Amino acid sequence: MEKAGSKDTKAVIAALEGLELDSPAGRRHFRKEDHQAIYDVPWGKTKTDPKFPFKVMADMKVIPAKDYFNRPPFEGPGTTPPYK
């Protein structure tokens, strides 16, 4: 609302479109096309480590949001797979 300078719904939506921000779970990007907040996702296997009383991540990879979030266009030949 601070960025929008208003509590008006349309003004707040416009202010959020394209916004990037840091969150406790990592950087988020609000897509203008569909207002989806996308982010990179850590992936890996869990393993036992005697230094910890819980499983820890092993062989971690970070999958970029662009590689797993569906993105515009959401229908037709430009989609992966081509959705109808």
C-alpha cells in the first residue's frame, strides 16, 4: 500500500506487478501476467548426519523458477507441453 500510495485494490495490484522481494524462504517475483509469486526451489535428497538429530539435505540443487513454473502463454503452442 505504501508503494501504491493507496488502499485501492487496483492501485495495490499495479504496485505488486513485477515486484521482487526477499522473503524468509528466498527471493520472490510477482509476475505481472497472472500475479503468481514465483521463486527458485532447492531440491535434493535427505541423509543422516551424525552431527544433527534430524535428516539434512544432500546433493542439493536449486531449480530456477523459470524451469518449473508454467509461464505465459498458458494455452496453445507456446506452452510446455502444448496445452489446449
